[in-house]
Amino acid sequence: MLKPGPRNLLTDVAGLQVANAEDARVRTGVTIVLPDSPVVAAVDIRGGAPGTIETALLDPNCLVHEVHAIALAGGSAFGLAAASGVVSWLHLQGRGLAVGASRVPLVPGAILFDLANGGDKAWGDEPPYRALAQGACSNVGSEFRLGNIGAGFGAHAGRLKGGLGSASIVADEGFTVGALVIVNCNGQVVVPGSSALWAWPFELDDEMGGQPPPLTAPGAAALDHRFHAVIGAATTLAVVATDVRLDKAQAGRVAIMAHDGLARAIRPLHSLYDGDTVFALSTARRALAEPWHSTVSRIGLLAADCLARAVGRAIVSAESLGNLPSYRSVHGKMLRRPNL
């Protein structure tokens, strides 16, 4: 029987740690996924308005096969400086790709839009993201909170507060799959006419507060088919990972399949307004069992389920911020365990 890992976090995948830092005044933050050693990485970008850095090197046709961290940040284009902060921190630790006598840390990253959430964005010529990333790396660990933390601090989820979520699963075969997500979407996360999250069928062990299923399935007429959005104003970012040894192409397939988990938990998704991006990592602690194509496909399926669960956990863990109410403040009376 499938069960979450001991933490029910991305860090149940051996070899990964996570760091978060936020600025409450600015209402923004950064989240860094920091492996103990270089990891194979891939990316799949489905949103029509992405903001990324160093993602081209993750193409299987490119030379480099491993990276040293993944940087996620708020701040739109300003947040890309978070990756630079991680690069500097890793360099001081003597970590990076050996190029002659130099060490060059490779840190792909992606950003989301949180510039309209009411925080003080008058930061002058020095956006806070580089410093936030460096500070976060100094406090990296295996345990981290969910909700209003890291890059999810100022995030929204449709009309509700978004945030950071995570989940994991241990397969019957013994390998682990984990997911981390920053939910900052135009789409809705709650089934219309109910208190149920779209992610409710995937809940394990009351991790979303004991989701009530919708009393009736929503018909097409109940669904909102309009878009009320600003280009680039919403993006859901995710990292999925496994301890199974994968190459870049195999990790890329896992990232592709993992997007299905977002689509199960957020409606609509992947529009021209969004920058939805999923990274996939392999820490290579376990051999890839044969037939390899079956194992890779199973990892992708589990990654999608983990990601749907992580979205749900982000929403039920988030706290109200400014004019964005939390899910629990609106629907919490329907939960069996409102205090997660």
C-alpha cells in the first residue's frame, strides 16, 4: 500500500534539502532546493508566460548532466537574482562544476508574479532576492513549514491565498517520490459550489485536513470558462524528485507527466497568462529497475499524484494575507482537522 514518507515532504527523497526565506514587508520570498551533491535535472515548461534562468542547459542534448540547486522566487523578473545569490553561496562553499581551476555552480530557477499583493515593492536599485537566497542557504534543512513561507509567502490561488506545499510517496518497490510546489495561480483550486478542493481525491492520511468530497459533481454549466487575468501575473512552480537513478531524458518525461498533477488540482492551468514550470530531479541513490520504461512511467505517475497532493496541502496550510482570505477562513468548518 502506498504511504507518504516520514515527513511527507520533498526531503523524504534522500539527498535533498530545502531552504526558505521571506520578507514580510515586501510580501515575497524565495525557496531553494539544495542537493547534498550534484543531481540530474530536467524541466518542462507549460505556461505561456514563464520566467526562468539556466533552463536551456537541462535539455538532454546539452553537455552538462547535473546541477547544484534549484532556485524558486517571487518578484517576477526581479526574482531571477535569487539564482545568482545561490551561485555565490555555493561558490564560497567550494561547490560547482570543475572548469579548469574554477568551480562554477549551476543553478536553474524560475519566478512567479507577486508584485500586486500589497507589499512594499519600493526596493530601489537592490531587489531583495539575492540576499534572501543567500540567507536561506545558510539555514537549509530537511524540515520546513508549508503555506506562507518562502516563494509562497505572497502567492495567491485564484481568489484565495496560495502558498508552498509538499508531499511524498514511498512506492511498494521501495523507491521514494516527492514534490514541492509554489501555488500562485489564476485558476481555481476549489470545486464550484462546494468546499472541496479539486485535489480532494488524492488526499492521504488527512493531509489536507480531511477533505469533504463534493456532494455532486459539477456540471459544465457550473464551471467558469472565462479568464480574468493579467499576462504573466500568475505562475505555479514545482520540483518533483526521486531517489531512482534517471538520465536527463528520463527525468524530462517525469516532469512532463508531473504536470498532470497540477491540472488535477488547479482549473484552468497552462494558459497564456501563466508561467507554469516543473523541474524533475534524480538523486540516483537507487538503481533503475528493469524494464526501465515501466519504472520511469510509474515514477511519473506517482510524481503527478504527489504534486496534486502538494497543491492541496499548500492551500489548506496558507494563512490569510492582505485582501486574500485563506481556504481555512472560508471553508475550514468543513474540515475534520482544521488545525494542520
